[in-house]
Amino acid sequence: MNRIFLDVHALQTVPPSNLNRDDTGAPKTAVYGGVPRARVSSQAWKRAIRTYFRDEHLLEPSELGVRTKKVVELLAERITGLDPALSGEEALRLADETVKATGLKTEVPKRKADQAKDGAPAPAPETKYLVFLSARQLDGLARLALEGAADITAFLKDKSNKDRARQIADSRHSVDIALFGRMVADAADINVDAAVQVAHALSVHRVENESDYYTAVDDENTEEETGAGMIGTVDFNSATLYRYAALGVHQLAANLGEGLREDEPRTEPVRRAVEAFVHSFVASLPTGKINTFGHHTHPDAVIVALRTTRPASFVAAFEEPVPSDGSGHLRQACDRLAAYVPDIERAYGDKESTLTWVLRVGAGTQKLAGLGTETDTLHDLVTAVGRAVTERLEKPA
């Protein structure tokens, strides 16, 4: 298959907020172009994207996975769902042996083991690290465990059965695993190369964190009891962020294999995954301190490019920070992109194979109109991208 890349760019303005905190509780920052910028880590936004898949029902539960240390517990629940006659203890034993057969290592956390000594229920083993498994992989492992339930140790000592466990864990990947990959140091043969790369979101201008001193009054205080019931500080900033992600459609197609359903064309799962990712990348939002700041904004401008040349971020348009002259940052950021993108595409792009779409809101984004085919809504954008991806995949290599 030919290499196909999808670049997604967004400009999003957020008011005073703390979307993604560092170890001191302050908003994350980075130095770029010699000045401090607001930053939201890729991990924070990828988490928001995965959550959005589920919360907004962009994909069916069977097309999603779960990332957890509690794999044994999850698998035991599926085993008892298939055979309710099994005791919880026996289901956990079957699940633990089956998980270990895939190459993953499990152990009872020391803290929970110590609690069990004090009379708490015996804890379930956990993996030492977060493990990403799809719903279909968990279902397949549950069926395998029941197949060997009579003597699970002997059953899994058989090399062919152990190979089946690994094969189940390394096939029929969910969309989120296919997109974001899976890395397991102890079982490298079930690793999955990520199809998508998400950049740290950066402000297009210089940012200095600020601090809010707050007080809270005790509702039961009498008039004689003066002073606050609680005082504290919370750090925040506000910014116009440049966000970027690069999706290797060819890698996504390879990760998904022949598809999640047997009754559909091979390109259909890839189309659904691409559409879900573009929708979720644009519309999702990290929820750090959201009850405090209510930073519910959407991107003011989105540019999506489908290309066969390697991915191209436009962050260098903001290496020289947009000046803070009191007129806002969004219009100037759009002007910067409108000037920069044609130059970078002329120098490195391929006009014949690159398709570009633009979704924009407000007069400040007007100069972006000439960069590609304009779409009126997010739905229109997502549909157009999905259709184009399908056409590219169906072309002979």
C-alpha cells in the first residue's frame, strides 16, 4: 500500500484555565522561539481524544479497548459472564494464567497484599504497567481460558495453546489501539506501532502563568466567627494554542488488518477510524480544572491535509511569537498561517496528490479561506476526509 498521511492542524483559544498541570500544580509550559509558551502535553490530549470516542459514541464499544493494570479482573469478569457456574476465585486463577501466557507479567500489589493480611478479601493480581487490550481480545482470551479450564496449567504448557494466547492478544485490534499503539516491554512481540502522532499543543505567543488567590467561607460560621474557612491558590494561564497531529493512514490500515467486521469492505473500518479521530481531535478538550475555569471552547480554525509526502507541521509559523499588542492573537495567528502554508507546500509538498480542507469560524480567520476546500461544519469536514481516504485506499498501489 502507498504511504498516505493525514495532517490535522487547529488554532484554539482558551480563556484562563489549567488544562494540564505539572508536578507543582501549575499549567505546563515550554520555551519555543526563545520565549515561554503555554503547553498542553500530547498525553493529555490523547487521553481526551480516547475518552471522547466513548462519551460521544463515535465508535461502538466493540471497536474500543481499555488501558489498565486490572487486566486479570476484567478477564475474570468475562470468564464468569460466559460460565456463571465458575466461582470468582477460580475465574481469577484462569484469567491470571491466561494473561501470563500472552507474555504479560502479573503480581499482587504489595499494598493490597498487606491489606489482605488484615482480613481484607484476597486481591486480584495486576500487571506491573498499563496494558491496552481490545474488547475482542479480552473476549477471545476468555474463551481460550474456558477451553482449558479443566487444567489451565497443563493446557497453557502446550506450545500451540500458548501461541494462540499471544495470537489473540495481537490480532483484531481496537481502533484506539490501532491509532495510539501499544508498548509492552515484557512482551515486545505484541507491541503495536502507533498510527498517529500528536504534538504538544503550544501557544502561538509568549505566556506567563498567573496565580489566583481564593477564599472559601464556612456556611455555618456565625457573625462572631470572621475569616475564611479555607484559603488557597490556583495557577492558570490563557492562550491561543496551535495543535497538530499526523496520522499514517497506511499504518492504521495495517494495524486494523482486514477489518473489525467480516461483512464489510476492508476500507470501511479505516474510514470509520479516520473520521472518528478527526472528529475527536478537533472537538475533544482536556478537563483539567474544568470545574474551576469552565474553559469550554472549540477551535476557531482547522486545516486538514491528505498527502503522500511526509507529514508537515506548521508550528514554525509561530517560532517568532505573535506579539501581544492588545489586539488579540487569533487573527495574527491566522495571518501567519495564511502566509506560511503556501510557502512550505510549494517547497516540500506535492500539489498533484495533496488534498486540503479548511473549517473556520469568525472574521479573524478569513485569510485561511484560500488554503483549501472550505467546509461549513465539523460533520462536513469529517465526511469529506473520510470519503477521500476511502478513495485513496481503493486506488491500486
